Amino acid sequence: MHDTWPTRILTNEAGQYGEPFVQATIPNRPLSFYVDKMSLWKPESGCGASAIDQSPSQTPRNAYLFGQPVAHSLAPVLHNAVFEALSLAWRFHLFESLSHADFLSVMHREDFIGAAITTPHKVAFLKEVDEVTSQARVISAINTVFVRHDGEGKRKYIGTNTDCVGVRDALVVNHPQVVEKARGRPGLVLGGGGAARSAVYALAEYIGSGIVYLVNRDNGEAEAVVSQFRDAEFTAEVLHLTSVAQVEALEAPLVVVGAVPNTPPATSEERVAREIFNAFLGKGEKGVLVDMCYTLDPWTELAKAARAAGWVVVVGTEVMIFQGIAQDLLWTERPLDEIPVQMAAEPVRSRVV
């Protein structure tokens, strides 16, 4: 049923979804064309035995979003729509806390089936899981926990990163023509946390950027990201930029990923980071900003600046939808053609201003 991604992504039933959004049409390629490098789309391989294959669909299960703040999140809308469509007696809940210990008490319950991990835990929560996937190991941050059984039938908790899937698929589905043009071109990431690391990975591994520029308000945090990818012998070079003067000599990116909160720059370091971003917006060919930050009003400060400069914007809810679908594949252990992608995405998009 879902052998190819739906072609209507940024429009509602009337064909409209706000002035900046246009209907996106993608080539009629099989889904495998886009996900052939993603082992986590085949979650049964190498991770352990199924955690649910002996359980009837009406066995109550619970999944959670762990982080702070999370009250604004539309993740329950997406995941509960999937669970309901699959006739699963499962529920997705918000768990707002800064305490790992509080959440671990929930994670180790028998009815726990998975979790989405968000700010500020994506890097620190690595130490709380039993294993991590190869993607998460390179990225050094997780946004997802899923459960499998080991050879003795004991539950094990596996961390992975589907944010990189969300960045890639939000771009591929909505603007495939840019993906083709961007291959081999530099990419740009704003941020230095767990989301930024997944964005670097997505640009290099899936979009084909040989070099990824990194801009962040905290130089120490940015250098830690550079060192982490270098130590992992990553396929691309990650170049930390610290001044507007550097922009003039660099090739302009066609894809920029914003992985920062939606707050105006307040410190001198934040202002420099924003100036570098603005300098790239005005340099060379106009491209696409993929914004990983989302609220009910999708037009963040970054998104507004990019739109004003003539760039196309993929709003943060699109990233959330596609990284969430990847999570549902892991938790439900269903093939992609059984996941109601379009139906689950519609109520999320309808709530965005």
C-alpha cells in the first residue's frame, strides 16, 4: 500500500497549506531507493528476538516521550494514530523530567515498549541503554529506545537515532530535486547538541555532502561534535565555522539544517552564529532549510529568515513525522507497508498554524 511515499505532503485536502507551501511530487521510485542504507528500517536484523511476537495485539503497552519541555509535543498525536490504526491497545505518553532515574523506573516495566528521547537527554541517555545501533554509535546521540529479547529471553534496551531519518525523508519527500542537486555539495548545520549530530550524519550519509559546515553559539560544544565524528572516522569532514569572514571563501550549501531552539540571539556568540547563517542565505544559489525545531507555529526565527531570503523551508513537524514513523517501525515490528503514514501525519499537519 505504501510502496512509494505519498506525493501530497505539504497540502491539505483542499490543496492548500499556507502560502509558502507547495505540492511536492516525487519520482515513482520504490521506497527501497531511499532507505537501502538504513539498517534500522529492518529492525529485526542483529538486534535480538522480538519483544512482542508472543503477545496478542490487545496486550496493553506503553511508549513515552522523555525530556523537558515536552508539553508542546505532537508526538502523541502521531504515534497514537498509528497504534489505533493497527488495532493495538497501546498508548503514547509524555514524560516531562530532567531525571534519568525517574524515567528508568518506567522504562523497566513489563508494559514498556519504547521511548522517544528528546532534549536535554539525547547524548547523556546513551549510558542508560544496553546496546546502540551503528547509526547511534557514530552520531553519539539517541532519540529512540526499543526493546528486544536476548538469547536467554531477557529484555534488552536498544538505543538508536531516527532523527537522521527524519531530516533525510522530510527533504527527500518534499524536495527530491534538491537532493539530486545537493549531492557532493557542502551542507550546513546550525547547532551542537544531539539533534545537530544527527543532522550532520544525515547530510553526509544520505545527501552526499563531502563536507558539513557546523555553526554553533558554543565553540566548545561544536568542537566536541567535530572531534566525535573525526574519532569515528566519519565519511565527511565536519568544519566548525566561527566568523562571517570564513563564509566568503567557502562553497555555498544547498541544504541547511537548523537544530537550535527558537529563541532570538541574545549573546555575542549567538549573534555571530546567526550572522554566519544569514551570510550563507545570501550567497549563491537558493536552497532548502530543514528546520528541526517545531512548535504549533512552524515559522521559527530561522524559518522566517530563510523564507525572506528566498529559500524554501521544510518545517519541523515534517522532520518529527518521519523520524516518528521510523520509531513506530521499531516498536510495532511491522513492515513499512502496514504503517499508515499519510493517515497518521494528517492530524499532526492539521494542528500546525
